[in-house]
Amino acid sequence: MCDHGKCVNVEGSFQCVCDSGYRIGPDRKNCIDIDECLSNPCLNGKCTNSQGSFRCECATGFNLGPDGRSCLGKSLA
């Protein structure tokens, strides 16, 4: 129960509180990964989804900026 989250007791039942990067699944008993790449979070880069997170990969000539979401020209980084 509550994979990738915490189980919280509520009167007569329980509730799953999901970890960051996860949302409650249709069964309301487990947390499932959010595909952050669906919202195109990587400016000038390619998004790769991972369990509970994502990673931005920059094209040749660009470096990942301090926000972890923007690919900047090497002279700007």
C-alpha cells in the first residue's frame, strides 16, 4: 500500500500521501509516477522522464543552467 508515498491513518480508513514526483493512482491505494516531460519543462533541451523525477539533456553547444531546466549557450552558462 502507498508505494512511493506515506500511509496516513484517517478515521475508519487510510489515505496515501504521495512523494514528490508521484500522484495518487486510480485505485487510491498507490502512488504512480508523474511524467513531467508532458509539460515540456526543458527549455532548449530534451526531457527524459524517470521514476519520481526527470532530467534535461542539452544539445551539443549548450550547458544545463543552474535551474536544471534550461539549456544555455556555453558562452551564457
